[in-house]
Amino acid sequence: MKLVVIKQKLEYLEYMKNFRSTEFKLLLRDEKSIITGISNMVISAYKILNDNIVNYVIEKGKFYSN
């Protein structure tokens, strides 16, 4: 009887070890994708801002040249 209980506990510990490592990998993947998403948003915002500044300078340049 005791051997069965010990075997079940060992199987459970093995299961938890595998589960945790899988869960941890998923967490890491999610964090990586969140960081990538934020980076892409920042890059997009910078490009939009940069384009707006360039257009603003071009418009002002046209205004002052006329």
C-alpha cells in the first residue's frame, strides 16, 4: 500500500515539474510577445510622429518661401 502511495506521489511530482516548465515557457513566450508588441507600437508611433514633423516643416517651408 505504501509503495503505491509513494509511486503516485512521484508521478504527481513529475507531472508538476513538467507542467511548471511548460507553464513557464508559455509565460516567457507571452512576455516576449508583449514586449515585441509594445516595441512595434513605439516604432509605429515614432514613424507617425516623424512623418507629421516632416510634413509640418515642409508646410511651414512653403508658407515662408511664398
